[in-house]
Amino acid sequence: MKRPRDLALKVLNRLSNKSGFSKNILDSHFKRNPHFDARDRAFISHLVQGVLRWRNRLDWTIEQASDFPLKKITISNLNILRLALYQILFMDRVPDSAAVNEAVNQAKINNPRRAVSFVNGILRNICRQKKALPLPDRGKNLPHYLSVLHSYPLWLVKKWIGVWGVPFTEGLLAAGNRISPLVIRTNTLKLSRSQLIHQLAEEGIHGVPTPYVPEGIIIEDFRGRVDSLASFKSGLFQVQDEAAQITSHFLAPPPEETILDICAGHGGKSSHLAELIGDRGPILALDSSMRRLVSLSQNARRLGIKSIVPLVADASTSLSSLLCRKFDRILIDAPCSGLGVISRHPDIKWNREEKDIRQLALLQKSILNQAAPLLDIGGRMLYVTCTISRQENEEIVEDFLRKQPAFSLQNMKDHGPSWGRELVDDQGFLRTIPHVHHMDGFFAALFTKKSD
């Protein structure tokens, strides 16, 4: 029977050898190891996410305490050190001795004695120096210093400094390392937000209203599984960050207009749009993944939504020949680098490279141009990303307007709810910034079609 730290190590080793997202891998391991209770699962998830969040800082510390270069340490032993070091540096409730002893026990498996001594020696040395661990010299190399201090890849730190400047970048880096709160969206087809807050209180869950969006609730100090709550099973809410909830309000569809949700994924925005129009669709939810659409359909049933029609299709190819109709509203939840949601998915730091942004930009341009013929004259199309990268946001909009003269860009201050206007910048784009607005980093642009 695996112990919590052993499963955390297994997940980290898997992520080191093959790219993926920790949440998906953790979920699959939890299904295969049902003996772990909610407390164990929370501890394992915290360990894995913590190591991913602080990996660069951990590796720097290990290098300073070791005579060996990092690349000469086996992946398994490196992850053993990272796990223990994360507990030593960032988890006050775990005694240093417990973290070291568990790491030594893990190292004893399939390792020669000298490797076990190596792990033990580095960790004990770090424990002795814990309050005086070195960092790079800020004055000599600021990007390197920030890369280690906040644990981000150097290319991304340099990119953000070039675009945003140093103070803004430091705020952004720090925000990405904060553990985001759980935010849910009230299913207004079934009850009001205040009623849901009361229902949650009866289940021992404390929720407070979100600052902006009227359906949102921030769940405080919840460590269990959301899907185990009776209110979740009854379809009273959907897990969705406030920034994602905000975007749907700016499409502002009236009931019974035809809506196309391109790249619908698991259907968070599709279901929100359905709630906003009183489930009087239709909403065509298009995605290239059958697996995601199955999840979307299951979720819609849980929420009691009937207006969503799923369709498997590649949005980057000829959609007009496939659909042979026009829509009043189109939402494009574009595939993107995800640099605005690092606090929820620290894996993104290490799963992305600068070349990925260029490749994603090509895909985003293709999807927008494929969607253009499907919008009816006078209709609205909303382009949304969960990234702060100009290449995937403003530059995509500029390219689209050059290629599609029938479309015009709308100032979203003129079309959104009054409570969301302060989130619209001077260019008319919706933009949420993690360290400014205390939510995920999202971008949205609204287009209307003047003629065919």
C-alpha cells in the first residue's frame, strides 16, 4: 500500500518523464488508490502542486548545497529532494526531521548506499542553513534573480519585463504563486446566489459573494472534494473562476438567439450562457475532443440544462461547409498558452516554451477566420483567452481586422454589464490581471459584423 509521499513522488516522476497536467494524473492515481482519504488526497495534491509551483527555487537551493550539477542527479532522486525541500521551506506544519527521514526512506528504494547518504547530507545541510539560504544577486542579473526567487522559467521573466516593466512583472510573478481560492458559479436556473450560500452553509461550507460577477461565490477553507457535496450532485453550482464567468456576460445573448460556442471544452461557458438565456437556446457547443464533449454533456445533465447541442469538429478547418448556417452570437474560447491561470495550473510554467506562443497564435488566427463566415450580419462574436500574452491577444485582433473588413471592434464598455466596465481597458478590451483584480488573467475582444 502506497504512502502519501510515495504517490506524490510517483506523480512527479511521471511528469518529469512525460508532459501532462498534474491534476489529470492525480485524479487517475486517486481512482486506482481508493484507500487514500480526503485528508491524504489533499496532502498529496498540495505536495505535487507545491513542488511544481516552486521547482526553480528548489532546484537552485539543491544546486547550492550540492557538489554535483543538477543534471547528474537522477530524476527520481531529484524529485525526492524537491519533495522534502518543499516541505522544509514552505510547509510549517511538517517537522524538518520528518521530511528528511521520509526522503531518506524513499531514497533507500533501488538506490546504492552512497545515493542515500547524498540525499540525507544535502537535506540536513539545508536544514542547518534554512534561514540564510543564498539567492542570486539582484543587482548583477535581475531576470535571473526573479526567475529563482519566484520560480519561473527565465525566458518568461525576460518576456514579461520587456512587455510590462519590472514592478508590474514582480506583482504578476508573485500572484502566480498564490494558491487560488475555489470559486463556483450559481446555477441560476435552480436558485439564487444567496440561496446557494445558505445551502452551502447547511453543508458546513462558508461561501462569500465574488466582487464582480453576480453568480459567483468564493469558497473559503474548503479542503474536501467538491463533487462529494450534495449541492454539487444536485446541480446547484459549477466550479468556474470569476474571470471566466465575467466573459459570458459580455456576449450578452438574449433568449432564443442562436449561439455557437467554439472550442467549448468541458462546457463551463456553454452552461453559463445557457443559464443566462434561461435555457432557451439553442447553443451549439463545438470541440475537437469527443472526451471533452462527453464531459460537457454529463455536466449539462447534472445542471439540468437541455439547450446545449454538442458537436465534434475541428474549428481550424472549414466550419462553414460543415454547419451551413449562421449564428447570432459566437463565443471563441481559444486554445492558448494559459499564462493567466498559472496560479491554478503551475504545470504551465514548465509545459510552455516561447515557440508554443507563436504556434498557438497561428491556430488562434485560423479559428477566428473560420468562424467569421458563420456570424450573421449584426451579430456579435467574442474572442476569449486565459493568457496575458500580447501575441495571443491584441496581435490576433489586429490581424483579424486586417483580414476581415466586414467586422468592427466594439468597445466592451458599451456592451457589458455596469459592474464589469472597470475591467475594460482604454482599447475597449476586457482584461483581468491576477495581481490587480485577484482573479485569473483573462482577455476578451468583442466584434460585430457589418456586412457579408
